[in-house]
Amino acid sequence: MSAVVETTVAFPNGLLWLMSEDSKQIEVPDVDGVANFWSSSNAWGMAVQHDADGEVGLTVSKDPPTNPALALLHEGVLHSSRRLIDVETVYIDRIASFRASSTDARISIWGDDPRQPGQVHIQCHNIDGEVSA
């Protein structure tokens, strides 16, 4: 597996965001506090381990995880007219950015816990490469 991004980060309020458009065009889903995954066509929010409990191990790759402890938590298509996907905190702090080869990026999210994972692997099936971390 060739990870494009591999880091550890604290996620305030236990929320990880995948944003695919600039802030003027983003459709922010309603975070109801009941579920642990929220989505619109161009933004996904996911509950992860709260920063008070420590940092989350985050990997972004084209390949599925090699860690057998990680289970598939969500799979779908995230639309991005600019083919750029940002991983952000709830405070819009960018953790990483990567480019997809298509405007409809196929993404799978894997984790070690179905409610608040402390290990997260984001698989973009048609990733073109890292833009920044």
C-alpha cells in the first residue's frame, strides 16, 4: 500500500470532514448528534475519536487498508467539480488535500470502531496524488 497521507491528528468535537468544494458552494449536511455519519453530494462528516481522548491515526491511500482490524464504515461517491478533496476538522483546519482523477470520486472509509474510530483509513479509488498535508 502506498499511502498518500499518513499522520495523527486531534479532531475537535470528534468530527472529521471531507469537503470537495470551496466554502461558497459546499452543501453542509445537518449534523443531528444522533448518527455518526452525515453526507451531502459534496461534503461528508464523520464522528471520530474526540480530541479529549487523543489523536486519530489517519491514512489516505488509493488502496484498501492492510490492517485487518479496520472495517468498512462508509462507501460512496463524493462530487467535486474541482477534483480536489480536503480532509478538515470541524474548525475548517485542513489536515490534508488530495486530487481525484474524476469529478465523482469513489471513496471508502475504514475504521477500527463503528461509532468513534481512533484509526481511520480513507481510500480514494481514483486518487491522483497528494496536494498538501
